[in-house]
Amino acid sequence: MKIALIGYGAMGQLVGKLAVDQGHKIALTLDLDAADRSVEDIAEALRACDVAIDFSIADTVPKDVEACARAGVPLVVGTTGWQSQFEPVRGVVEEYDGALIYGANFSIGVQLFYRIAARAAELFRNVDSYDPFIEEAHHKRKRDAPSGTAIHLHKIVSEKLSQDVPVSSTRAGYIPGTHRLGFDSIADQITITHEARSREGFAAGALLAAQWIVGRKGVYEFSEVFDEIIKDRGIV
């Protein structure tokens, strides 16, 4: 694939390295200075690419989506914090008959964590003696709180339990991305935790999504199509 990288920070660089290692080509990189360029200029540059992967900042996502949609280039959005603009973004993709796959977290491990959490919530649904809670912690440079991963985890667990679940966030030092689902009672506490040791899991998942979205149309949430993606790739 000929890939465009939108946002060339730590995640963009890691995705680029992994993509090249897998035999793909980085045809275009757009860093934050692209914010000064028009949508038309960005779309023109993107037309030479098969797919784009966005790990930029939340404020630029709507513009990036429009540029990709105009160029006819499917887009993978790994950036979080832009979901308040979801409906306008989806409208743009549909207007241009484009393709978008987005997710709170592209880590394969986190996707499996979501499924374990959903099953755990089902088991606790009719047990009144346990109170559910979600805790998440990240390094002090992470801007959004709660994290997109915690928000999605909250949605999954709250729907399974038919009740709201409290979420707490910590931003300090160099804490690796950590998400914990717990069930607490007077007798004991049960917790399920995902801790990210590196960004490689996110990069690998984003590349899987990029390969899957090429040739498709529409708007997809990564966790909703994850089972199909890993089946197509023969992972499980």
C-alpha cells in the first residue's frame, strides 16, 4: 500500500516504521504545519495514496476527513478527543461516498480487553453486592481525560449492566496507558487490567485497519468490525 501519514509525532513515526517493515510505502507525510494548507491542497497531495492514517490532534480531524473524502482516499483515524464532531464528520464521508474507520484504541490487546470486560459485566449483571468502577491513568502529556479507551469501556460495561459506571482519570509523570475495570464488594474485589507497554500494539492495529478499509465505503468503528478484520487477516 501507498500510505499517507497525517501527524508525524511519535505514533506517526512508529506507524511509518512498521509499515515499511511490512513492505508498504510511505507516500506522504503531513505534520501539524499542514493545518495552514487548504483542504483542496491536502486532497490533491493525497490522491497519490491508497490510504491515510491519522494520528494528529483532535482539532484537525474534521479537516483531514474532508480532504481524504474529497481525494477518494480511505482514512484510519487513531486520534481521540474529536467525537463531539462525529455527526458532521460522518456527513462529509457520506457526501463524498468515502471511507473512514476510527477507534478509541487500535491495540489488538485492548480490543480483546473490551470483550473480556463485556463478558465480565454480563456475569455481574444480576449480582447486587458488587459495585463496578473504571480507573484509567496516563502520562502527564496526554490531553484528553477520560481517555477515549475509558469512554468506550464505560459504554460497553454500562450497557451490559444497565447502569452508569463511575470513571476516574489520573494524569501524572510517565505512567503507561492503564485501564482497569473493577467490581468491589464487602467480601472481595475483582479487577481486570490492561497496561500498554509500548505504542507498537496501536501501530499494528492501525495498519490492520488500513489494509481492511481499502476498497470499502462507509464509516466504521474499529471495535465493531474488529472480529471481521482479524478473521480476514487470519490472526485468530
